[in-house]
Amino acid sequence: MKQQTIPEIQAMIMNMDNDEMNSLIETIRFRRKQLSSEAKKKFKVGDKVYFVSRKVGKIYGTVEKINRKNILVDQTNGMQSWNVSPTFLTLDK
């Protein structure tokens, strides 16, 4: 999406009534589900992946299970498992 359209969209949102806002929110939720589903298709059990934690930094692991919404990642050192949204995961090369 072009950066110049963001301010235009923000201005339009500021002029919406409650019903229009509710419709927009539902559209955003639907699109997020689509993006998550598309991202989930990129992974399979056994893939080496990583994600970035605010507290720890990059966390490397292996895909253990693909759930309906999240992916279970077993940390490389075997100390912990994480339920991570597929949109936050990156394949480790």
C-alpha cells in the first residue's frame, strides 16, 4: 500500500459513523484471518524458524505442530515451547 494513501484513509476513518466503523473493523478482522492463513501455509512440521521477542530478541526453534490459529514452536535448546502467530514466524535458512 502506498504511504500517501494512509493519511487519506485515516482522514476518512475520522469522518465515519459507528455503523461504518463496525463494518470497517469486520473487514480488517477478515483480512487478518486471510493473512494468517496464507502465512500458515508456508510452514510445515519440522521447519526451522525464528521469531523476534521484545524481551529476548530472536528465538530460534522448530515447528512442532500447526494449530488452527497458531503454530507451536519448540525452542532450539529444548527449554520452552511457544504458540506463535504464523505472521510473526520467519523460515530460518
